[in-house]
Amino acid sequence: MNNRLKNGMIDWFEIVDKTGGEVAWVAQPKNFPRRNGKRQKLKDSNEIIEMILKTESVQKIIREECAKRNTTRKLLSDESRLILRSIAHQMQLLVIRSVGYVLAKTVRTVYDGVYFNDEQLLRIREYSKNDPIIFLPTHRSYMDFLIISLLCFNHNLPLPAIATGMDFMASKFLGETLRRCGSFFMKRQFGKDTLYWSLFSSYVQMQLRETDNSIEFFLEGARSRSGKSLYPKFGLLQMCMEPFFRCQLYDLIVVPVTIDYDKTLEEFLYAYELFGFPKPQETTTGLFKSREILNKRFGYIYVNFGEPISIRKYFDRKINRWHPPWQAYVDNNLSDKEKKAVKDLAFFIIHLQNSNSTITVWPYTCAILLQMKSVNHQKLIFSELQTYLEDFVTLITKMGRQIIVRKSIADDLRYYLKLHSDLFQYNIIFHNSPIELKIFKFVKNNGTKKKYIEEMLCETILSHYANQMMHDFVDLSLLCHVLLSNQVVSRANRIFRELRSLFVYEFVCSLQEEEIDELFAESLNCLLRISAISLKNDRIIVEKEQILEQIAFLMQPFIVRYYFVMQSLVQLVGTQFTNEVLFEKSLQLAVNLHARQQGNNTPQSVCITSDVTRNALSAFCRLQATCKRNEKEYDVNVYRLQTMMELLESISMVELPFANHLFVSKI
């Protein structure tokens, strides 16, 4: 493989080799830059904690909690000190070098390369000399934050303090090792614990103001099991922006980072979790059990550091920073305008993360395989798959979408089929050997559900990869659905808006009116550019129906799944239910359909997973088809739900509801 990909990325493995191997690489002298204007003496963890306890905002919360709990300030101060110690990192370069060696050795054992844009990292290093850096990576795997630290270490960038879930403290050894590598720990849910909220936010803000380390956290809050961006969490981003809003920092530099994997370490684990099986605890035992991955290959990792965002420039004329830096701001609350500005920033970062994705032929291959399965071509030979893929790549290239082809489409396709050979019944030696999805035998005996999960497991894993390119096609695909049945521009625009609102949690965007109009216009122009449609006055003329159908098919599985969830809600009318109940009801509906079709010559199924019902329920609440009654329970607005079902029936490529439990094409 060449030293650089076509997008300018270089391979970190070659850097390690030129240095003399992992030991020489990890033992290199380090000269992390100090931030200009900072005091010469670095503050240790205990000094940071004592500084936090003396801040007026924390003292105010302690006084309020004393009155609420009827306790003394000393007891509450001691409790606060213990909480801060449980949060704080204790970064030590010696531990980082030791762990770095093990990590570098492991990464080189299981991966074929780690590609990254080194020139951008050099720019970020220069920024770090003047302003705090915040890395905001995508989160698809546990490897994410480890890879960022490796590359920062490689480029002499101040190592990031990484926001890490308390789950890792289930193993004292693992938790304390991560703490010494820069992890600071946070509860998954703060709830109404105002003391913890105050202490944690003060700790994060003190890191930005008083240390040279960058900060790293995941805007999505959790690993995406589906391969798509999750709806962002705003709390930690708001904490980081507050010192800037209060004029305590001149500027902040936010760096969106997109990390893509040829093969995700946790692909099977994610698939099981999406069918409702519990996530295993992060323990030392689990760590050693994971050693079996050392016998497998996982392809390449691609790390794209995005254009650094100056927060000062981004918020210029959007936010009036009226607080003088010497004025203590005790309430720790942002105004509604500031909160909205931070939310807009979060959506902008998600957009940048998606735009910076490194897409190979594999996600498109998975989309083709899923499409073939859904129309009942259970087996393909290599030459057929190659032809479908070449046609697809030709189309997406015309549309202006970027794709990385290393050698040739045929060679890359062989590479990925071999890399993912555990998913297929396929003999790579024979050119025209049939490619068939494997059925994974499931130990737990759940009757019809067992058979359903066995058949859907492979489809769920393929969806994980196909979803990685869907951000480029979701709007286009929805518009194609609309145009296949509605050709008046104004009506098409209205239906597109409704659909985009329905799928906002599945495919994240901000839903501001001007942004939706822009997405509609961009998608329309794309179809005009490839001559799939033409415009005549206020009407859209479909010129190449087959192309519209091909693009529309990408969103068809999501339309069917959401319709299934809606059918489940119909059965729950008049009751209060939880997200878990809705998932079980929707899953059982899919299992029943699957069981009834087993006697058919052309059995077809709907893949229902927990993320689908969760995203759908969030969207239904937003659109008032469901209403949240308390912390966990919902009920149904049957009239609004009926409207949404009719919307999907009007644009679906298959008949909804399913006649005789069969998919009937309308095309």
C-alpha cells in the first residue's frame, strides 16, 4: 500500500518502523508544549482539587447542601474532596509509556495500518500553545480514545484528559491504569445531584483554565452500536463553553475527529446488544478474555482530524459575552440563548464528523448485500457483486460523493470479503463461488425468537457498516421516495420536511427550518446534476426512474421498521408503556412475521433492534404521536400516530400494511 492514501493520510505504522519499533517509539524524549502565559509550575491533581473546593460556585452549593441535609460544612467539604478524587485523573508519563507500548504492540498485531492526516495534527499543536484544545471524536469502538492518545503522543501534542464512564471503575486495576493515562471519570447520569454536577463541571472547567492538557470527550455520550451518529448529549459541551461565555478564556479550539474502522472490534457484541442482551461489565477478566482478538485481523483504521474551530470566531455576533473575567459567576447556569447556541454547535460538529468520514467500498458492498437479501437474492457470485458495486460506485462518483479505492474495486472487494469472512459462506479461492450470509447458531433457546435472531444477526452486522455511508444519502433517499409518488415541488418539500423530522434521531440533524430547506435544495440539485430528474415550472419530471428507485431503496428498511414500531404502538393504545415494552412488542411482531413466512418460497423479514425503537420513540414524542407521562412511561396519541402511518404508506416502495404478511412492491 502507498505511503499516503488519495486523501493525503499517512500510516502511523511506517512512523513506528522508521523510529525503530514499538520500544524505540514509546521511549522517545517528549517535549509537550506549554501554553503561552501559563505559570511555570504545573499543578498536580491535589492542588487542582483544593482550588476547586475554594471556588465561590462550589462553596455556594456546599452551603445550600448543608442547609438541605442539616450537616456541617466540614463533613460536606470532605465528601466533596472524595468525589473530586474519584473524578480526577492522575496522568503519569511513565505509566503512559508502559501502556503505550502494550497498546502499540496490540494495534500492530490486529490491524493492517492506522491512517491519519498528520499535517492537521501539526497545526493543532501550534494552536495548543495559545488556547485550550477540545477533541470531539466519533465513538464507534473502545479503540477510539486510545488511538487519539497514541497519535497525540506521536506528534508531541499535550495528551488529552479523557472523559470516561464510571463503568471502567468496576475493575480497580483497569480503572486506575486509565486514570494514570489521563482518564477522568463521570457518572452516566447526574440526575438532580447538584453537588456532583457542580464539582464535575468545576473540574472540567479548571482543566481548561489551569492545565496544558487538551480535553477529549464523546459528543454522542456512548458508543454507537449501529454505525451511525447518535443524537448528541449537550451537558459536557455546555460545561466546556461556559468559561468562554464568562470571559474566563480568550478562546477555545474545538477539533472534530472522525474515526472509521474497516472492521469493528465489537461487531458481534453490538449485534447481540441491539437484540436486548446486556452489555458486559468492563472488568479485568473481560480484558484478558478479549485476548482472543489477537488471533484475528481487523483491517485499517482511519483517523481524520477535522478543521480546528475557533469558538471565538464561531460565536462571534451570536453570543454577547458580557461577564467581566474578574466577576465571579456563581449560578453555573447558561441562558436559553447560550444553550441554543451550544446545541447548534453540537449539531454542526456531528455534521463535520460525518462529512470527514473515510468511506471505502465496504459500506457500499454491505448496502448491496442487504438489498439483495431483501429482494430475496440470498446468494450472489463474486462477479455479480463486483458488477453491482462498480455500477454503484459510478453513480455515487457522479453525485460527487467521495470513496477510497486503494487498488481496484475488484481487489478491494476481495480484501474486504476475506477480512469479513466470518460473516459469509464463501470460498475466496474460487472466483465464482457463491457468497451467502452465515446463520449463527444461538445457544439460548427462545423458540421462534431464537431462529429470528440467528438469521438477523448477520444482517445487523452488515447494517452497522452500510450505515456508515448513510449520512451522505439519507436526504437524497427520502427525496427519491417522495418524488416517486409526488412531483409538485411545494408538496414534495412539505412531505420531505415531515420525513426528515420523523428520522431526526436515526440520522441526526438540527431541524432548523432553513437547514431542512437547504437539505431539500441540495438533494434536488444532486438529482438534477445526474439528470435523474428535470424541472418544469413547479413540477418535477422523473427522467430516470430506475436511479431514483436505487437511491430510494437505501431508506426503505428504515421506513418499514418505523412502520412496524407504529403498528406495535397501535396495540399499546390506552396503556402506559416503557421503551423496553415497546421494543419487546415490536420485536415479537417481527418474530411472528418471520415465523409465518418460513413456509414461503420467498421469506422476507424486518430487522427490529433496540436502537430503532428508541430512536423512533424519541421522534414520536417530538411529533406528539406519543407523550411522556413520567420518568419512564409513555402513552399514545392515536390520531397523530395514524397521520404518521399514512405518511409512510404514501411514500413506501412496498405496500404498507403488509398484505397477508408479505412484502408487495408498488414499483
